[in-house]
Amino acid sequence: MDQLAAIRKQFPALHQKVNNQPLVYLDNAATSQKPEAVIRVVEKFYRTQNANVHRGAHQLSEQATSAFEAARSTVRSFINADSDEEIIWTRGTTEGINLIAQSYARPLLKSGDEILLTELEHHANIVPWQIVAEQTGATIRVVPITDNGDLDLPKFSTLLSSKTRIVSLTHISNALGTINPVAGLVRQAHEAGAIVVIDGAQAAPHLEIDVQRLGCDFYLFSGHKLFAPTGIGVLYGRKALLEAMPPWQSGGEMIKRVSFNGTTYNDLPFKFEAGTPNISGALGLAEAIRFLNSLDRKALARHERALMSRAIELCSAIPGFTRIGRPTAGASILSFQLNSHHQQDVGLMLDQQGIAVRTGHHCAMPLMERLGLPGTIRASFCFYNTLDEVELFASALQQIAAGGTFSSSEVVSDQAIFDSSPFGREIDDQEILTRLTAMGSWNDRYREIMLLGKKLPAFTAAMKTEQDRISGCESDAWLKISRDPQGALWFAADSDARVIRGLIALVMAALNGQQPEKILAYNVDHYFDQLQLTRHLSPSRGNGLKAIIEAVKNAARESANNS
């Protein structure tokens, strides 16, 4: 316990308050917090070491270059690569996969070749391969998962064939926490003649990585999940492969000589590092690795397993709690749903208690489609979390579940929706402003917004059509429009998420029953600034609100044009 307290003390962000509550940070799969040592290294670089690398003729540049290349050596040792030349700096895992897809795969692939992915993949390990498949005529095959969230290993063996050129898969699933048996999969793929790309973004903070033991051809991870700054990542590639690959981006540093008659490219690793690199990010990543290596990683892993085990034990006793994925080998990632509440509402209510989790599809929409879910709530644990925090998290979930389901008005027809809607008749934007701005606490405002949403009449299942779905809103939301004989537009909308219903109510109060011209002229941004929504809404909810407003204004434009 004393050791854990000493570790936590080194992470300043963990000791702040959010919504007047002590922060319980359980969104580590999205990004980790940073220790003081990393923060100091980055600050020191900009205060006393700032110079460009490799090109300067002065001492400051030489010092920066030495530290920058020493950072590369630190990374090589961290993953046990054979040579510093096999370590390529990138902005992150996503950029690294794009580099491999365009520099290695695109020149290699042809029509009839196959790329093997899995249902567990993050979008960053799907979309780059889709693009290169379109460019080359190659085909993507997908390994399914079993119902508990494991990779279907017999199916993996079946899908491997003489046509398989590339296998690209995650080491640890960011959505379910599944740990894939990478070493064995690599051996099978090599026996089939394929090369293997491993997305290690989730694995690097939790597992000891040895790329030579794994036998993979490429391995990628991001600094920001490994207690380092954002905007820095690593692509490991076997030297022979990297040497045969053409540059992906061009410019300074990746050249030996340039003339208008032709260019000679630089040696590894600089061939793939065009332009000024993220020097401070590389130094921060090296310091994060040193920090991590200074700890007993086996003890950290045991602590993370204890956190996960306790979270599962406590949460499984909560009515309506459903764990999503029960992998045979799993990391400290708990994906779940509360049957009584939409995921976004759970995320909001936890945030009001200072507990940070992630909600949504986790950039794994094909996986959510396979599971038949719109998304999940994800609590992801790190060694700096405590058992007390796990208990606070479970207690908060228990309180949310005890609140029961969220009911709204019943309707029986499309017309009944418009007849029963109060917004624009009984409540307008000025009343909303008066009511909400009088509340000193933003949490009180949120609760009032959700109570307003409760007054919205509910759509029947038959009325929630694709035609009426609002595009761009992360939660499912639908909008119906009616025009009265005087030309005014009336809107009715519904959403599965309580908070989105509340935001819809704010829009309806301001714009319902207005002429198209007045709707288009209404300063929605000013209205929301007065409500302080633009300052307090999370990005996902903010994007949902923008999508609702845009749908309403598009209807007004269409109506105005047809008048």
C-alpha cells in the first residue's frame, strides 16, 4: 500500500477534483496519466535544450540529437528489437499502421491476395487496410470471435491460406480486453507465408514486450497510453523489410542528396522520418519507459489483476449489470452495460461523481455490430488505481442502477407526438435560460436538462426509422417534422439516451413552432453559450447536439426553399 501511494504521488493529475469530487480516473485504455518525471523532461527540453536534431552545427543541436537518439535506444531495449535502425518514430499507432499499409503492402499486394484481420480490431487497424485493398484489388478476410470475446483460433487457422499476404491483429482488444496468443498466431501465419503486424497500443503499458520472442514482422504502440506525451509513437519493423520498403512521406531528413535530376534516400531509420520529429515526445517516451522499468512490473500486473477481479466481483452483484466479453486471457478492461440506463447517461452520471470512464463504440464499430450492441461502458484500470477507487466506482454504479429506468410520455401516432409536445407552446428559450442560469451548480443544470428531456413524448419502435435517424449523433436519435398551415415548423425528436433527450428539449424550446426564416436566423451558439453548454459538454455529446441542430436547420432550409 505504501508503494502504491508513492507511485500515485508521482502522477499530479490524479490528485485533482472533477465536478467538486476527487478524480477517479478509469479511462486508461484511452490515454494514461503522466508522471512528474515525464512532465519535467518535456519541460526541460523546451526550457534549456530546444534545438533541431541531426542538422545543427552547434552544441545545443548536438545535445538534442544525442538525447533523441538515446531515446531510440531506450525504446529498442524496451521491446528487445535487434537494432536501433528497426525503431521508427511516428505520431502514434495509427500513423504506423498507415505507413505499413502504404509503404509495405501497397507495392506488394495484387488482385486475389488476402489481408487477414479480426473482429476485435480498432478502426486504426481496419480502415488503412480497406484503403490499400481498394487500391490493389486485395481482399480482406476477418477472423470471428467466440461469444466470450476470444479469437476463434480454429477459424484463424482455416482462414489462413496461400493467398494470405498480411495478418494484422491487436495484441490486446481495447474494447473487451482480450489478450490474443500472439506468438502462436505469428508462427501459424509465417508457416502460411504471411507477414504479421501487431497493434500493441493496449499491450505496451501492461505486458513486457519482446518482439524477437514474438517473432512478429511489425509491432506498433503509442506513447500516450504508456505514460508519455501525445503525438509520439513507435513502429518496429524487421530491418530487412524496412530496407526494402520505399519512403512513405518525403521532405527533409529522409534524404541523402536532392537534385532536380533525382533524389537519394537516407538510411534507416531516417528514411521514414521526414521533417522535424517530435523531439520532446521521444524524450518523454524514453523517460516514461525508464519510469516504468524502475517499478516491479510483475507486482504492477498482480495489482491490476486484483483491481479487475474486485471490480467484477462488486459490479456483478448490481441489478442490471451485464459484463460484455469474458475472455479467457484478459487485461484490466471491463466493458459492460446497465440494462436500465443508456451508456451515455451512465457515463454522465459517473462523471458527476468524479469518475471518468469511456462510453460508446470505442472505435470498434464492427465489433459492436458483431455483439449486437450500440456500444458499451468501459472502465479501464491502471496500476495507479486503488481498490478504494474500485469500490467507489461500484458504489456509484449501484446508486445509478437503484434509480430505476427512465420513463417518458407515451404516444400512439405520429400526430400525437406533435399534439402532445410542450416545447414551443409551454416552454421557450427565455424560460429555459431563466431556469438554468439561476442554478449555480453545473450538475444541477444537467439534472434539470434531463428532466426537460423526460417531458419529450416517446417514439414507438415503428416510428424510429432510418429515414428519420439523425446522422452524426453518437447515441441513436430520430427527428420528425411537421409544417402547420401558417408555414411554421414543428419538430418532435427522441433518443435512447436521457442526456440527448434533454439536449433535444433545449433545441425544441428555442426553435419549435417558428417560421423557417426565424429558425435559420436564430443564434444557436449564443443561446448555448448563455447556458454554458459549449464549455461543459463532452466532445461526443457536443457533436450530438450539433447534429441535432444541423438536422433542424436543414429542414428549415428545405422548407424555405420550397415556399
